[in-house]
Amino acid sequence: MVTFQYKSDAVWFYEHLKHRMGHFGLSLEEEKSRLIEFGRYAKERCSKSGTKPGTFTFLGFTHYCSKSKNGRFRVKRKTSKKKFAKKCREINQLMGHMKTWKLKEITAKLNQILTGYYHYYGITDNTERITAFRYHVMKSLFYCLNRRSQKKSYNWVEFLNMIDNSYPLVRPRIYVSVYN
């Protein structure tokens, strides 16, 4: 990732980078290489041309332009859709393998997974996505427990009561504050 203040500098660098990489028999991956309008004044410039400010995904986060509570420019981050969906699929597969485990073992394993997820994705402005992940884990556990026998084991209220009192799942928490 390379950032520039002026579009002309970015275009010049992009063209020269392609040329320079060609000297070594390399080329840029066109799907992963692009120029985007991003930054403090991106919204104003893009509204004149009728487009939206760009976003980019880096290290599992989608970075986007926004404003803080007091109206100042801020780069915000949220879990990328691709990584979120991949992790949800992994949880669903894992639940299928853990179906026969004791409930205490299942919740212990899920708490390990949730804690690791929160440590990586628990960053400023990402509370909504890590809360959504915990909710997905809870839904998957609910489905798994109700598939273990011939009859329905829990309704949603009983399940939530059991999760809150007997076998709690780790609650989402922000571990990294970008602005402090």
C-alpha cells in the first residue's frame, strides 16, 4: 500500500512501478492493484463526480473514510466480509465435528476461538462485527444442540438462559484502541 497526497503523483508512481517491475520479469496483479480516492477530502471530491470514496481491504480489515463523533475525519476499520464469512463457515464445520462432545468441552473450545477472534479483530470501530460473530457462534451452537437428539432440546429463551448462567461464552471486547 502506497499513499499520496496528489493524484498526479499516484498515477506517475503506478506507471513507473509497472515499468520497473517489467525489468525483473514481474507484473502487477491488476485485481489487487488499483488507485482509489481516499482521505479527508475524498467525500467532497467524489460527490462532485457522483461516486463514492474508495475502500480497501488489508490484513482482514476493510478500511473506509468516516467521521468521529465530534465530526472530524477518521479512517475506520471493520472485519472484511470475506474473512467474516470464511470464519463463520469454519465455525459451522467445527460444530458438526463437536456435536457429540460434552457441552462443557464445546463451550471451552468456542471460548478459545472467540477469544482469539476478539484479540485480532477487537479494534476500534469494529464492535458491530465482533458482536455479529459471537451471535453467529451462538446460533450455530443452538442449532448443533438441537440436532443432537430426536426432539428439540432447547428453545431460544432456555438456550440464552443456559449460555448466560451455566456455560457462558466470552463477550466481545475491544482490545486495541487505535486513537489512544
